[in-house]
Amino acid sequence: MEEPVAEFVAHELRRDADLSNDDRIAFVLDTYHDRRNAYFFATNPNGAREDGLVTEEGDPSLDWDTVWDVRVRRTRAGWDALFRIPYTALNFPGGGEIWGFNFSRIMRRCNETVRWTGWKRPFALSKISLAGELSGIPAMPTRRLRSLTPYVAGVVDRRESPLDTDLHGKAGLDFRYGLSSSTEADLTANTDFAETEADVQQFNFGRAALFFPEKRPFFLQRSQIFAFGSSNTTLPFFSRRIGLSNDEENPVPIPIDAGLKLTGRLGRADFGALAIQTREAAGEPRTDFFVGRVKQDLGEASYVGGLFTDIERPSASRLIASSRTYGADTSVSLTPEWNVTSYYAKTDNPRLTGHTDAWDATLTYNGEYANGRIERGNIGSAYDPQMGFVTQNGIHSTFADLELTPRPHALGLQRLGFETFYSFLYNEDGSLHEREYQYTFRALWQSGAYSDNDIVDVFDENLTEPLILTDTVTIPVGQYHFARHQIAFGTDPTRSFAFQANFNFGGYYGGHRNRYVGRMFFKPNEHLALSIIEDYNAVRLPQGNFNLSLFSTRVDWNPSVRLLSSVIIQSDNVDRLTNIQAILRWLIDAATDVFFVYDRQVGHGFERPGTRATVKFRKTFDL
């Protein structure tokens, strides 16, 4: 990479950190040459490693990790990188092959991207159908992946109400076995997630359920095979339902005794299966979870698939002993720009009666100067995927969105955006649930600075049940009409100091709500990073007034790519809750980790009441 050393932009050292604001080189390997799925690898001038999976030409999922290494050399002429990826890290057909391949170089100081092949503005490196080819690849070694990763951990738990201290040890293992060059089995026993980052605190100002993403490594690894449909309002399978109690206000971890995950490819079909057993704990009976998924390729960029989930509670009463979900989905690529996706899912739960199905159909367009989406969907009132996630039940929805994205060559602009969308939600009896329309103007500069402004965001809401906001403020049943506005901007994210501000203000259920979000990022060098976020809401309603402050700060100190640490502090003034988490990770080598984790919670909390300190040693052995 020929680039003056003084002009490098390289802030990150952490594994799978967001390298989008750094200079970097990235490449994809389509080992099956199916022109839709690929492995993704990237690094920056610091040698930070980033790896993931591209599924159906979507953005790379960085949840996938494997054992590989990269070495970076800086010289006066620039920098170069040498990647070392074992054959056992990849799945591929046997024999001599042709692989899809593409790479890109990103120079953030001028926001310039150079790609080997398939350059089109609307598409990223993950547009695998536009990749080139590597031909003449010889037959690969037949040695299959076999690795054993045991761990041992010491834990000190201190609870403050009632006062109690518990010192105990834990041990478990993960076993990964390549059944063939295209199929892999992962076994886990007495699974531990001590090093998983805490959830970001949220406050619900509406009727839809809040979504907390999965962060646990075993469930994230190759999780894209279980992705279903394209709707963001319901997920038939959501792995966070496994290993957490059903208490929505304060779910607690449920120990996982054992689990088996099978993923692979047979011909032109991808498949996955996951079986988990959790022990009896926190008022929950011993439970067996199973999910199966298959996707059959159609043509060059389309597929049809199916999904099945099952929950069995052998010791529970008949009404809660089992729950199943069945689903089918498809994605049809009409052209590189036009795509149609749809799904149908149904649940089988003896506790509920009514409409137990959900469906969705979406038409999307992604072009150079415009993009848009039209979506119709329905979620039945009794649709209850107990291994899934649903925002709201009993809803018919229609959504239409159009954004024009001209690229003027003036004022350092990269792109403008003029967007409008309309959203209509109706209850099953045909009455209005919610109607929203919005007009937005955006601007993105070559530096990465941006402005994102909602000129107007109009709501018509029909509350059929009271909306509880706090212990003292409840919005009554009724019809409400109000409008909101937004002014947002952010500075160049490649600078050592960057700032983002969001001002959202206007009506809110017969009153007013003003929201101010400020984000400050300070990265003086690749070893130190500080972020501070304040989310402040001033709510004024006929039923009462309150102010909500969600504050978080994070400090990352990374002396090298082998020694990484972070401290995260979160607090809010409504629940008077403060979470503190500190994680130190020492990568002794590519296969050996030591973790030191400290969790403390003050107030009544979400997952970790009291204080917990953990020391964990983990090592991977190739067998």
C-alpha cells in the first residue's frame, strides 16, 4: 500500500472493531463460487483483525471468528499486510476449484475506495455477484478442522440485598469438528459468557417492544444461516430467548448444560441445526430448545428456505410444555437493483387462540441515485414464537419509502438524500393503530461529516390500552395527533476528536417531548479511545412531567493487539441504576486467552445485580 506514513488513518487495535473510519484493505473469498456468500477479512495499518461472513450479498457479519493471523509492515513508502489463513478455517468443495475473489483498499483521509473489480456506487465489496475469479486453485489438503477449547474460571459473587458472598469455580468446553470440507459441528458444554459486553441501557417511549441484540459468541458464530425473512418487526428465531428467564422486567441468566450446532452446505443448499438444553433455574423448568433451517439456492441470486423451532419442557404442565414455530421464506433477485422477499410463519401454542400466523412481502430497489421499499405485513394476535421476537401483535402494516440520492460535485459533498416514507398500522378489527409519515433531508460530505434532518415527522396514534411511561406517568386510552422534528449532525469521524449531536423535538401524546443526544469520541492514538454519550429527554404531559437521562461512557486502552481492555459505565436517573463493567483480555497467542472481568450494578437492575469478578482462562487445541 503506497501511502505516506504521516497520512495513515489508523485508530483501532481491537479484534473485530469497526474499521470503517480507518485506512484498510479488505477482501472476500467466495469458496463455493455461488456468487452470493463469502468469507470476509480485513486489516488496518495497526494490524487489527476483522473477519466475518457475507450472506446473500448482505453486509459482512463480524460475529463469525476463526483462527488466522496478519502481519503488517510500515515503511517510508507505505504499508503492506501479509495474511495467514489456514485451510481448516474455510469450508469449500473438494478438488481443484475456481473461487470468487475481490478486494478493496480504503484511504480514509480522502474517503477514497479502490476495488479490484465490480465497482458500482450502490454496491459494496459484499456484492459477491460482481466479484472476480481465482482459477487454477489446486486440490486442498484433506485435513479436517478439529479443535478443542476448554476453559476454567474462578468467580466471586457478592450480592447486596440480601448481603451474600459466593466464591466458586467453573469449567466447560467447546469442541469444533469438520464433518467434511463443507460441514461443521460445534459442541458446547457448561457454556460460559463472562466476557460478553453488557447491554446498552434503553428506555421505552412507545408501544413496540425494545430489542436487545445477541452478543454471546456461541450463538453469534455462523448465526446468519438462521436469519429468516427481511422484516424488522418479528423474528421467528432469536437466540436471546435461550439462556435467559422469561421475566421481561428483570431477566436473569439460565445455565446452559449442553448445546450442539450443525452448519454446512450440501450441493446448492445451506443448512443449520441448533439444539440446546438449559437446566432448571430462576423459576424456569429444564428446557430443550431446537431450531432447524434450510435454504436452497435458486438461479444466481435467489433462494427459498424453511425454518422450524421447538421448545420442550418435560416437567412443565401441558399448556406450557411445548411450543413450535414453522416458517418458509424466499428472496428473488429480479435484477442487481430490484429484489423481492417474503415469508410466512405460524406458531403452535396450546395456551393461545386466535390468529397464530405472520407474513410479510417486501419489494426493494437499490440504485445509484435512488433507493426505495414497499412492504406489506401482518402479525396475528396469537402469533407467539417463544424462541423469537415480536414488536407488536395483532397488526396489519403497510410501509412505503423513497429516497433520492444525487451526488453534486460542490462544497465537498459526496451525497445528498431526500427521503419520504409512509407507515400505516391497523389493528385486526380494522381500526387505526398508528399512522406516520416523514420527510427527511440528509447530506454526507467527503470527509465523513454528515447532517440528518427530519423536516417533519407526523404521527396519528390510537391508544387502545394505557401507555405506562414511569411509576407516576401513564398516558390514557385515546386518539392523538402530533408532529416532531429533528436536527442532527456529526463531524469527520477520522479525526482524533469527533462529535455528534441530535436534537429531536415536538409533540408527544398531547404534550411535548424534547430529546437531546450528544456523542463525543476522543482517539488521540491507536492505544486509547474515549467515548461519552448523553441521552436527555424532557417530557411534559397533562398527566405529569419528568426528565430522563441515560448516560454512558467507555474507555478503551489497548497497549497492543494482544492486550486489550475496556471500561463501560452506564447510568439512568429514572431507575437510579448504574452499571459498571471492566474487561481485560490478554491474547497470549492466537489460540490462548485470559480474561479478567468485573461487573457491578448499583440499584435494581437488568442482568447482573450486585458485584461479580471473574478470571477466565481459555485455550484452543488443534487435534
